[in-house]
Amino acid sequence: MTIVAAAALACLMAGSGLVLIALHLRQRHVGLNERLQMVPQAQQDPQTRDSVLKAQGFALSSAQARWLNPLIQLGDRLAGTEGDREKMQRLLSMAGFHQGYALGLLQSIKWFSGGLLMLFVCGGLLDSDSRWGLSGLVAALISLFIGTMLPELLLKWQSNRRGGRLAQALPDALDLMVICAEAGLPLGRVLQVVSREMTLSAPEIAGELRYTFAELQVLNDRPRALLNLAERTGVSGIESMVATLIQAERYGTPLAQALRTISDESRKSLVLRLEERAGKLPAQLSVPLMTLILPPIVAMMGAPAMVRIIRILGQ
């Protein structure tokens, strides 16, 4: 392997390691003791607890901002059209990244990974003769495309996982919202109380409800704040909840009654999803059964006959 290929491989491994470390830090589950220590501090400081960006991801320090600002500005210029920017911003929000610098940093990571993969393919896998020809150009373009798509695929995977956790925790959140609404609390106070109570059990949905409560305090348009919740999460159950809440506010339906209806529908949807997954198990187990269980059984049943045939042919 040439020096260029070794350097390209080292850069690719370093970039992949940084991405994996960032994903690990982003997805790191906070221990119960740490979360129990965080709750009293949040209760003592209401302004910090109700902050819009509370628990929504990384907060850059001054040193990190000084190093990352050029990359963020460069990625922001490479973000494309307004439609592409909105699409990527929505994907980032669904994955849990609500910071303003997330879009620019994502674009920089995409082009950096694409360049590393292109350098590795052209410098390590291709020989010197075909490196500067048509095959080298095609390989460079394909590797650049694949490298730029890898961070986006990881982000989609993260958003799908987070959406599943949100959908799983939604029925419990709705039950708590029904209890708070029947106690006479308004919608904003309901979101605040539920987000505080679910910080330990479901931090994802607690953060989204806290974010929505902060938007309700800032925005004059309450339906817009609820629609932002549906757009950030991309979960069908939350979209149904938002639509029902907007209709209840528009037509004067009692909040407790509307929330109870949503809670019942959410529980039924959860049971139906579980039954659907249970019904798919026999079909999904057929492939492991054929590939892992049947070949050893066939080998055990046919091995004596094969041994006899080999002995007879040998004689």
C-alpha cells in the first residue's frame, strides 16, 4: 500500500471515529443517579428548566465555537436551496438536533466524509494508471456520492429510533396530561408539568413538551407552536394529538375530554402495533429457520448415507 493510500485510510478511520464518538455522546443514556441529581437543580431554577434549548443537544463552548465556526459557515453556504435546507432541518429536528449550527455542521461533515472516501478509493484501491482516467473519475464521483450520503443515512437511522421511543412513551404522557387537565390546569401548564414528571422515564418526549411549552410562552399563535411539535417529531401519534388539540381549542371542546379521547386512541394504536408485530413473527422466523436449523438437520440425516456411498465408490 502506498503512502497516499495509508494516509487516506488513516484519515478515513479518524473521521469515522469522530462521527462514532459524537453519536455515542449524543445517544449516551444518563444514569438514574445522574438524572436524580439533575431534577432538584432544574426545580430550583425555573428559568433554566423552561429554556427552549434545555436538553436539546450539545452546547458549544467558546473554544469549540472558535474552531467550528468556519466549518459551520462553510456548510451553511453548501446547504443548497431553501427546500433542501428545510428538508435537512426537519430531519435534524426529528433526530433531536435543534441547534442553529446543526445544519451547517452536518453539511461540513457530509462533504468531509465524501472527500475522505474519495481519497481512500482513488489513492488506495485504484492503481496509478487508472487513477487519472475515466474509471478513476467514475470511482471518485461514486465514492463522493456515497460518502456524502453516509451521515444523512446515520441521521435518518437516529431519527427513526427516536421516533420509535417517542411513539412508545406517548400513551403515558397522554395519561398524565389527562390527569393534569382534569385538575383544571391550562394547556401550557399541562405541558410543563408532564415534561417535568417524564424527565426520568422518557427524556425525549419530555424535552419536546418542554420545547413546546417554551414556544407557547414566546409565540402569539398557539396552533403554530403545536404544529411545530408535530413537524419536529414526525410521529403519527403526536400529529393526531396536535390536530385534536387544535380542533378542541378552535371549537371550544373541554381540554380534558379531548385529551382523554386522544389517550384512548393512542393506547389502542399501541396495542394494534404490538399485535401486528406479533403477527409478523412467524413469517420473520421462517428465514432463520431455513438458514440455521434446516441445514444441520439435513446434514445429520444425510451424512450416514453419504458415508456409505463414498465407501462403496471407494471399493
